[in-house]
Amino acid sequence: MTDKLKSFSDLKLSAPILDALKDLDLNTPTKIQEKAIPLIRAGHDFIGIAPTGTGKTAAYIIPLLLKLKFSQGKHARALILVPTRELVIQVKKMFDDLGKNQSLRHIAIFGGKGIKNQIHQIREGIDVLIATPGRFLDIYLRGEIYTKNLNTLILDEADKMMDMGFLPQLHRILEVIPTKKRQNLLFSATFPDRVQRLSEDFLAFPQKVEINPQGTSAETIDQFFYKTPNLKTKINLLSYLLSDNQVFNKVIIFTKTKETANNIYKFIHRKLDKNVTVIHANKGQNTRINAINSFKEGNIRILVSTDVTSRGIDVSMVSHVINFDVPLVYEDYVHRIGRTGRAYQTGVSITFVTLPDEYHLENIEKIIRKKIPEKKIPKDVFISETEPLEKKKLEIELDKIKRKLDPTFKGAFHPKKIKNEFRRKLK
């Protein structure tokens, strides 16, 4: 493939796909699409590593449409596995858009929806099955999925599958689908050792394409952080930033826990802006879908989310991602900020960093291979005093990190000291 590639027509795609791309106003392939599509079409097993938001989904759907061409038989010929229900819906939407001029039958199956209706759709006949691993196995073990015709297996967001503990289910699925004449594709934003070991289990002499070093974030995202000494200062800074609704016009705020997400949502809704919603694992499926759609359509300015849903949010023109909490799974940082700067649009990522978080930020910088610059908190933001309980909690976190770095470290909150203090109180 030469450097002169400028349009999808240079990839020699079929007329139905080119027409669908034109309707989507997509004319130029992204780097991962440019590299992946010819290799996948040639029949190679394939590993694609690229930052979130750079077009990985279309990079495997386009060659799959070219391979399958039209409806045939009753049983699925391709299986696409993704870790979350939101991603199943996102992949199906892309398949709907790109395959609208072809007659391929495709369905999405995932938990949280009635299994009987999904089984009924499968019985009607399908060509492509888009599924979460758990729901695939649920229906397979009922004897409702015939796997002998599967000739293409695609694992998308493989690193997230590992983080979510799907490895045993994936191995079980690999055991029940045929290996002969099967093409295997693996896509991920990062390629840690556990994903590499998984790829060795089922890929045969794969072609590997890595767009930017693994774990790097999209070049179009401006990243920086603020040192925030405590929760109240985080809230004060968040209020200051969100008060400018012209600049912060479409914002996703990420938190570590469901409780924090709910509290941030309530605060913003009560004090700052009614155009806010929240999604996390405790929210019902329909609630989560409606919230994302409202955000996508511009009816909601601010979306608060946990990492569980960070990869199911496919929304263009997100102006800012705010990491209210630093993620402890460092690869999640890449996926969080990948919600902005999608399809090479520009975006901004802002991270609030406490003193213990500085250790985690350094590890994130190693993964993305980039130094994240610090910005000083604006002078109009009030820096609150740290309350005693929060101060103790932060000191305990810092002690844990210091002991991790130096096992001989004996901090104020060393486990033996805490135990001895507890015993003295009992006497």
C-alpha cells in the first residue's frame, strides 16, 4: 500500500460498500483501515492495535462484508465477540450502516434483554452473530447456536475482555467452534502480555499492524492534569470548568465508582446544569441506551460514567473528557480519553490528580509513552482544606504505594501498627 492512498475507492471495495461509506460521509480510510483491510481480505489471521476512536470497527466489518457478500444458509458464518452490551449495539449499528446495501442477516445478542427473542432471531437464520461472550455461551449451551459453519472469528476490545475476566469463557468458546478454514481477527487499543498470550492460543501466523506504539493515545487529544489536594477542591474545579458551557459544550466525566458517579451527577444537576445524565453498571440497559442516545443527539451536555461503560460510548464531537478520578487500571485511561478526538477530530482530556494519584499518573505516562503536562489550578478556584477523615484516607493510600515501591517502608499506617493500635483501644 503506497503513501498515495487517499480514498476508500483505492482499496478496491465493492460498489455497495462504497455507496454506504459515501452516505456516511466517509471518504478517506484511517490508518488502521488502510493497513488492515487488504491483509484481512487476503485471508490472513490478523492482530490490529490502534488507539480508541481510530476506526477499528469498520476495519474488520468492511472485509467481512466483502467476504460473505450475501445471505447464505441458515447458520452463522461469522462471530464477533465484544466485552459489553453497549459495544454490541455499537458494532451492530456500524454493521447496519456499512451493510445496508447487502442482504446479510446479522443480530446482536447480550445480557439484560430477553433471551427468548434472541433465540427466535437465531432460529430465523443469520449470517453474522455479534455477541458478548456470556450471552453467546448461554444460548449455545441451550443448543440454539450451530457453530460448524463459522469461518470468521473476531475479538474486539480484547484487552477489556481480559480486564473483565472473560478469559475462561473465551477459551470455552474457542473449544466449540471449528478451527479448520477459520480466519481469526483480534483488535485492541493496547496489547498487554495477557492479550498476547490469548492471541497465541488461537491465531495462526497472524499479520500484526500497530498504529502508533501500543497504549498511545490519539494525537488529536490535548491532555493535561491539575493537582487537586482533596475532594472539595475537585468539586470546585469541576464547577469552574463546567460553568463555561460554550467551551465545555459536550463533556464526559469519568469516575472510579458508581457512588461517586451518582454523587457527581446529583451535584451537577442541582447546582450547575439540568442537562446531565449518568450511566454505570447498576443502571438498566434501556436507561443506559437512552442516556447515550440523548448525549449523542445533543439533548444532554454532560455525561457522567464509570469505566464499565467507557468503551460503549461512540459519540462524535465530544469536546472534553474529565477524569474526576485517575483510573487504577492504567489501560482504561487510553479508552477514557479516546471518547474525545474520535475519527481525528480534536478534543481535550483533563485529569484531576491527588497526591497518591501522582504514582498512578507516572505509570499511565509509561503506557502512553507521553508526558502529560500539568496546569495550575485557576486563581478563581477555591482550594479547600482537606478534612481530617479524607486526609487520613489519602495518607493510607500513599503508605500503600510507598510499601509497594519499598517493602521495608514502615509508614504511619503500616498494617502491624494499625493492628497494635486497635489492640490498645480494646484494653
